[in-house]
Amino acid sequence: MENLLPYAPALPNPRALATDLDGTLIPLPETETHQADLLSLKQLLEKNRIPLVFATGRHLASIITAIDAFSLPIPDCIIADVGTTIYERTEKGWAPIISYAHHLAASLDGVSLLEIEQLFQKYDALTLQSFENQSRFKLSYECSQDSTFELAKHLQLELDSIAAPYAITASLAPFATHGLIDVLPRSASKASALRWWAQQMGWDFGSLLFAGDSGNDLAALTSGFRSILVANADPELVEQVKASHQIAGWNDRLYIAKQSATSGVLEGCRWFGVI
């Protein structure tokens, strides 16, 4: 696998890092190098005053647990629930950005996720995830690992057939044997949430560097941000992302790290001149 596309970055250095958590920023089990590189990354982000955004499928309580459990750096912004909720840090803790919720609600034409849940009840292959993994704009299921992507295609066709304002996102659960299927507003993804946040900050999209490893990172990895694919990324995802960049004519926006997870994020940040 090539380490990088053939030209060094010609765009200005990114000014903020956005990263997935599981399989990306969070150290992999029993990997001391990742722990050391996480500390280095924390120190370098702080030293260079680089804003940090978490963009993850986790819900807020799970993110806070992960910050404590893995000694993660405290982010400036949290994009949770696969891009359907954005939290800002306040004196009283993390608070959802209400204007973003209004932005998503306006795109749904009154069609609720309850209607979609009822539509999908006929699929025995789908199992609803626990209550804490559901949210106002996200309906989450588990399914067998082998059927994940084929089932996701079928579900998307069903949504399209009724012109539902929702889209399917599929990925494989890290360190597990099942697949994850999320139903999100068509206007929602990690990519669209990052674009919305950057616009609120008065930044152009070239200001952001995104790191990811799995299917629910695809939109962000192919939206024009500078991107890092860590070495443990799904090989099919790697090929999809490379093809998308090549079609778009981007030869300076993708770095495929030699190292996995945390160490790959640090490696990519150095490549793009963020730290």
C-alpha cells in the first residue's frame, strides 16, 4: 500500500484537528507506543494551540467516559452521534448547540425516525441498539458483520423508494463481531457537521484536518478536508477514499499512515504540518 499520494501538501497547513475516536485516536489494546504517542500529541496540540474536535458515533456520556478512561485530550468541540449532535464546552460543562439541531430538523419535512423504525420492523436481521445509542436524529441498529453492507444498500433503496429524508450509514464495530447501521438525516454526517462548525467559526474547509478509520468516516474523508487514514483502516474504505480523491483531482489532501490508530494520527499531523 502506498504511504501517500504523490505530491506534498500545497495548501496552507490546517489549523484544527478533527478525529474519530474508536480505532483512530483511542490507543489500541496493549499498545504502549500508542500511549506514548497520545501524550506527545496532547502536548504538541497544546503547545501549538491547535483546536481539537472529536467526531464520533459515540453519545456524549460514552465520550466523557472515554476521555477519562484513555486520558484523551479535552476537545474544544464534540460532534457526537455520527454527526447528528454538536456540543460546545461551557462553564457548566458540555451543551448541545441548539441552532445545529434546528438546522437538521428543518431538513426532515416532518418525517420522524419513529416512522422509519416502524418501516424497518420487518427486517429480522436488524436489532435496535440500546436506548442510550439512540437520539433525536439517529436511529441505530446492529446486524451480523457479514451482512452489514449489503443490508445497508437494501435499506437505503427502501428509504429512496419513499423519498424519505434519511440516509443509511454502515460500519463494522471495532473489536467486535457485528455491524453497525445508523439511520441519519440526509443532511447529517460527520462531514456536514464539520462543515457547519467550520462555517460558524468563520473558517474555510481547508482549515480542517480529519482522521478516521471506518465506514462512518467515509463522508468526512472524501469531502475535501485534508485527511488521515490510519494503518488499521478497513482496506475497502482505503480504496474508496483513494478513488474519490483521485476522481476529484486532489493529490495533496490524503495521507495514508504507516502506523495504526493513535500513532497514525500523530504521524499524519506531522505530515500535514499541524504540529
